[in-house]
Amino acid sequence: MLHPDARALLDLMVEKRIPPVNELSPVDARAAYRDRRGFTQPDAPAVAESRDWRIDGPHGPIPLRLLRPQGSVPGELLPGLVYLHGGGWTIGDLDTHDVLCRELANLSGAVVVSVDYRLGPEAPFPAAVDDSLAAYEWVRREAASLGIDAQRLAVGGDSAGGNLAAVVCLARRDAGLAPPAFQLLVYPATDQRQQAPSHAALGEGYLLTRDSMDYYRRHYLPDPATWTDWRASPLLHPDLSRLPPALVLTAGYDPLRDEGLAYAQRLTQAGSRSTHLCFERQIHGFITMGRVIAEANDAVWLCAAALRHALQP
């Protein structure tokens, strides 16, 4: 059964007549996503340092935010996580995922660098991929000056960000570059064809709907010919071997559930180490909603514990 916390949130959205994302322009959808976060997200925990800056990317500046965990010692080399936010490659930014990134930093003991990659429709595929790869490479190259141990640098993200994190790992392996030490994939989108059974079974009534997924895909991937490009659909890459260990977290009432499970399964079958964890009673997007969905806090803790374990010296 759907968790009562998730049910109460969905019912409240209906009661308050919150418009679905697909009825808004991208500009208005971004503002609504940013403005509503205070209702569902916990208070932002203090960290030892929060610093914003911009780096040069292949198509222009890329904003980043570095968060050092509370209690860390200045100058200490810590493990790191490059984090790519969710939002269908169309909405979301450094602020919408600031609380989650702070929680992951404090609970894992890692420096988290959040990436504000470019969004569609203004910058369609593969802009987000290019920015994500450039940001990861920059963090790895500058790791020592950032107080990060480059040998203990992971990549992660939720939803669209989980998709991009998986693509970063594949692209670096294919290019013969040093892979991330770990990949944290939170309900990742892995197949833009949207053919998995969970799409049909869960495409209405659980926050992420068939119409909203079409909205996001239309803005990020306006050309259907790109849907089967593995940089858009990492599940379709023919070789998932020799990839970093992965935690793939899914939600039972999420249309993306089955393609996340399929990705974890294919990683394992290819000889790459993966762990799959499904919060059976939850909806897509729940991990940032710890103020109103109690299990979100458990999910964050489990992700941080996996990071801490994977990145230990």
C-alpha cells in the first residue's frame, strides 16, 4: 500500500489545486518547484562551509556549490560526491536540492559539489550531459585544492540527475578515463522509450505522471531519434561492465521503478557491483520531502551510509 505520508501529500495537492507541471511553462514550473520546497523539505542543516562559484564549461559557465560537512577540519582531504539534481532536465537548481546535499555531506562525511547544469528547452540534449561531464572532470582535476581526495570521488543524482550520473560513469569508462569511485542513482531515468510495465501501471495519480514525463522529454529530447542514444537512455548502452559500484534506489509507486531495477540488474549481470533498494510504499521525488514524508529521512541516511562505506580509505 502507498505510505500514508505520501497519500496525505497527494491528497493535499489535489485539495489545494496545485497545477501539474505539464500545465506550466518551464519558467513557471521552475519557480513553482523552487517556491514549494519549503513546505516539503526539512530545515537546511548547518555545514562547515558552503561556497558558490562558476567554472568554464564547453558551452558557457556552469554554477557549482561546494558543501563541506559539519565538523570537518580545514585542509583535511575528504571523500567527495559530485551531485546532479533531479527535475526532468527542465526544472531544479542548486537551491532546490541544497537541503538534500547538505544532509548527504553531513551524514556521509564527504564534500558534496552540486552542479547547476543547463536545462531544456533552452539547452536541449546533450547539453546537460556535456555540463555534467565537464563539472565532474573539473572537480576531479581540482580535487586537492577543494579538499577532496580524487581517488574517493563519487557521482550521484536523483531522477534526471541519476540518469546523468549513470551517463558520466559510462562516458568516462568509454573514454578510458578514471571512473568515479561510486555511483548513487536515486530513482534514475534510464530508458527514454518509457516502455516498462510500471509506466503503464503507475502513470497516473502518483505525482510523476505520463503527461509530466512527456513534458520533460519533449523539452529535453525534442527529437525522438535521440531517445535511444545511450547518453539519454543508459539502459540501452550495450556494455555495462567495468563500471563503479552502484546503489540504485527506487520507489514502489514510481513510473520509473522498473527501469531503475532493470539498470541495477543489468549492472550485476555485466559484472559491475550494484545494490538495489526499493521503498515499496513511496512515490517519485520523495527523498527530498523529509518534512512531510518520514521515510525520506531514512532514505537519505541509507544513501549517506552507502557513500561513507564505499568511500572509506
